[in-house]
Amino acid sequence: MRYVISNDLDKCVGCNRCVRNCPIDEANITSNNNGVVTVHVDNRKCIACGECLKACNHGSRSFEDDTGRFFNDLQNGVPISLFAAPAAKSNFDDFGRVFAWLRQLGVRKIYDVSLGADICTWAHIRYLQKHGLNPLITQPCPAIVNYILMHHNELLRYLSPVHSPMLCTAVYMKKYEGINTKIAALSPCIAKSTEFESTGNLVHYNVTLTNLLKYIEEHHVSFPAQASGFDHYEAGLGSLYSMPGGLKENVEHYLGKSVRVDKCEGAGAVYKALDEYGLKPLTKLPVIFDVLNCAEGCNIGTGCPEGKDIFDVNTAMDGARQASLKGEGQRYLNALYEKFDKTLRLDDFIRHYAPTPVKPIPITPKAIDDAFAALGKTDESSRNFNCGACGNDTCLEMAKRIAKGINLPLNCIQKTHADALLDRDAAMSELKSLDFILKDTVYIKSITDKIVGEINHINEAFTVYNATIKDIEKIALQVNLISMNASIEAARAGQHGKAFGVVAEEIRRLAQTTDSSAKNTQSASSKADTAIHDVTDMVTKISASINASYDNVTALAEKTKKTLKN
């Protein structure tokens, strides 16, 4: 199937709005890219309902259609005719001048899908009359068809075989009007691209009203003064198809209340209703189940410009209704089916479906329990927290998605909160440890400072000690001189100086001993001084390191306190 939705993950903030609004359980995949949580679409499972486009506030999701290719082919002379959905009238006040401009660009013929809607209603009534009043799910909405073809094949037996109004228009143009050009659709729906692809070459371009308006604005288009209309006779009540319950109103206009027709609109309700539909006994089902993906119908569809007032739209629709039901309009409606019966073949407007089932990701109860464990949800209360912040209605749905590998425990707000509390407790414990370390560091710092002070005192004492040694050396030198002088005088005195010579010799020995002791002491002092210097240097470095550690621990403790306060 053609991929319609695209992603710009640089703009994704992982807010989960797309997950919450998507009716398909496995169409969105949550990833963790280097700590950044993003959600991307799995186009293999996407039904192109457009709910993520409406939900995304960040511009991460966008859609692709054929607007660019349509205008490029027109410029290159490719013959193209088109049909316009009723939503074109309600979204463009001057739609007739838009048609005139398109004709100037080369569009050959322009048809109103309201005519195809009239054919669609006629075909439904004739089909029921021919095959019996068996339950049918209507299929004007391609997102609904995709849902059944891809995810609920058991509903295929109920899916109406009658083509959508757009395809009925295309068939009518080709088979009954002889139009052999390519056909473009001015469409309010992004999912129509998938319908056109799956039904062959009936329609070649899905030109959404949103991108048509963008093209007009970007190219500063000036419309012709003279408006242009459609190339066929007037349609009937088919213009109401684009409103919620439009098909129901059309059928009841012709059949009254003789046939039960239920309706349901909006992605929040219709897919749940379809899930329940398949579980009901036939006696509980309506003959026709008129369903639309968009809550306000096609007039405010996924491919329509934003900001359109629903009351303005409904006013325009009611104008068309009243014109069809009064006077000439009513007589025209009565004659319309007679004309269809004479000119149309029911089989031409029947579609044959080719299911494209998507296999769900298999999971086991153990995988779900493991997912709950990864979420830290170990009891009944935590497993039913069901806050919805992850994009799932229940914690069980979240656990299943984690088990399937399409979501992350990181995306659970309850787990994030619990982890934050654990981190806070760990930080408090770390802060207490830091306080202990800080106290020990202060104690060691005080001892180190004391050692440095004591070493400074020792250095001062060594300075005095070294000065004293120098004084002793001076004394030893003087004593030695005295000894030498005494020896000279003893020699002069001869026999009378012997005793004095003995004294002089003792003085000389004292001087030598003193000098030798002073030199040995000086050597020892020098070694001690070197050792003290080394110790001083080492203690100074230790002190500097302890001071730095003290500053770091103090700063870390302050930062942790601030973090915990915040």
C-alpha cells in the first residue's frame, strides 16, 4: 500500500500524542536515540487516518499527495480531467473561479462528486434489493476500508461492495461520458491516495484541498473574474455525503425508516464500534452502518485546510439540502433514479477487494510480565496506575507494547518518577557520604597544617643550629691558634717551658677534636637538612592535594544540595 504519512524526527519531542490518538496499536514505534525519545510511524501498518497529523503540535508528522505531480503534468500538456468533492464548495468560497483557473491551466472536464454520491446511494439501494437486506458497512471512507483490509479481515464479508462516491464518479466519467484523459481528484482526504492505488487506474492524482490552497498561495495565483461550473447535469442529495450521516440521510430519503441505518463518526469512536461490530449477532446489526473516520465528516477532513468553521460548513451544506428538497429539486430527485435505472449498470460500480492482512507482533504472557518488571510494576496497584501519559489507556497496553518492542520503559511517567525518587535517595546517601568525607578531610587537613607548622619550627631550629656550628668552628680555629702560640712560647722557655708545652699540646688536641666534631656535625646537619627539605616538600604537596580535595568535596556537596532542593 502507498505510504502517506512521513516523519521529521528532528522535530519530534516524544510527547506521545500520536500514540494516544492512533487507532492502530502497532503503527507507532517509540525509540531512544542517544537519550532522545522519538516516535515514528510504521507505514506498513498505518491506515492513513490522519489522526497523528491532527495530534502532532511540533510539525513532526506530514502527508504526501499528488498535487506537485498534477501541476507538473498539466504544465507538460498531459490531458487531465478532474472531479471535485463537495468539500471543495465548503472550503473555497470562490470555488467556481478556482475551476476557471484550472481550466486555463489545461484541465479538460470538471465533474462534481455529488453526482457520484447519488450513484453510490442508488447502487446501495439496488444492491440491497437484489441481494437481500444483509448488514453492510459503507466504504466511502478509505481509512475505514484500510482498517478492515489490513487489520480486521473478518469484517470483509460485511464491507459494502459498492464503490465510494469518488470511484463511482470516475467510473461514470470513463464508462458513460467517454472521458479518456487521466483523472484527478480535488479531495478532502489524504487516505484517498491509498484507495486510488488499490483500484487500478481509475484515478491518477489525489490533490488534497490543503495542498491545493498552499499551491495557490505560494504561486500568488489570481483567479479569472468569470466563474466556471461542472460539465454535467445537476446532482441531487449526494452533496450531503461529506457531512456526518450523509449517506444515511440519502438512503432514508428514498427508503424512509423501512431500513435501519446506523451511523458513527470520528476515530475515537468508529474503530471501537467496528471492533464491537464483528462480535455482534446479525440480529443486532443495522442493515447499513454509515461510518466515517473524521468526526466532522469530509468537509473538515484530513486533507482540508485548517481553521474552517463547522457552522459555516453546515450552513453551506444545508443550503444544498434545501435546494434539493424543494420544488423542482424534489421532482428532479424523483426522476434521477429512473434515469440511473435506464442508463447505469449496477455491476460497473461494484468493487472487488484484495485484503492485505498485517500480522500482529506475537507476545507471550511471560513477555508481558517481563515488561511489567522492566517498568518496576510488581503489584496490582502499580499495574493499574493507568495515567495515560505514555499514550496508552492502560498500563497493560503499555506493557504489551514494550513486550512487542515498539515502546520503552523510559516512556513510563510512573517509572520515571520512581527512578527520580531512587536517584534522590541515592543522592541523599551520597550527600551523607560526602559529609563524612568532608569531615575526615577537614581533620586530615588540620593535622597536615600542624605538621607543616612543626616542620617550619624544625627548619628554624636547624638554621640556629647551623649558625652555632659555625661559631664552634670559629672557636676551634682560635683555640688551635692559641695552641700553636703556646707551643712556640714553651719551646722558647726550654726546660722551664715543658709543663706549659704539655698544656699547649692538650689545647691543640682539643682544637682538633672540636674542629673534627664541628665538621662531622655539619655533615650530619647537612644530611638532616636535606632530609627535612625533602619531607617539607612532600608534606607541602600532600597539604596542597588535601586542600584541593577539600575544595572539590565542598563544591560537590553544595551542588548536590542545590540539585536536591530543585
